[in-house]
Amino acid sequence: MPDLLPLPPCATAALGLPPAIARALTHIGLNLGQPLQLEELAAVAGLSIWRFSTVFRHAMGTSPHRYVCARRVERAEKLLRQGMSVARVASETGFYDQSHFSRHFKNALGLTPGRYRAINSHDSPEPQASDSQAFATRFSA
């Protein structure tokens, strides 16, 4: 999974994204670890809150909030695989607190961040067969 970097203008044009949404995506990528308010994203895009939400949903297929949460969870997966503590990952990825992070992570992946880290971390012992089977079962079919 690649790092979440700002999208260059040629990439956003190739994807057919409106420039306002491209600016918002770049801002999200650069500020993922910070609180991101809808008002702020709309201002970066140069649109009203309501228009931004509509254009964003049409372009990205999801609401701005869900998009930001999904990108944060993706980033958290990478940090957990590197062995970073769950509390630090929560802070680095812009979640309000560890509980908020754990709830979003578990809803997205079906595992708690600690369990995911134990299964996937490079510095942890080899996962047990039951762990791998539970993880594979969640993502199969």
C-alpha cells in the first residue's frame, strides 16, 4: 500500500477529478494526522460546505468524512505493520483518541488494532495458525 502523498496535477487530471476536489485531496494527504473539519476542506476547495460535500461525494463515491477515516485507517495499517504502538498510531493518524481509533479500525478491518499489529508486525513473533485463519476468514468470500 503506497504512502498517502498529495496528488500531482497530472494525476488528478488523469483521474478526471475536479480541481476543487484535487485540492482537497492534496490537503487531506498533507494533513492526515491533524483534525480535518469539513469547513476547512470546503475552504481549501473554494466551495461552500454543501456544494463541496455534493461534489466530493459525486467524484469520490463517498462522503468526505468516510474518505478521511478510510485514509487514516490505511495509514494506521502501515504504521502498525512497522511495529508502532497502538496509542502512537492513533495520535499519528489524526484520531481523537485511542478508543476513537480502535472503533474505526475494527469497523473497517474486523480486528482490533492490537490484534492486527500482533498478526502483521515485523518485530512480533510468528502469528499462530488460528490468528491467520481468523484474518483470512474475515477477508475471503
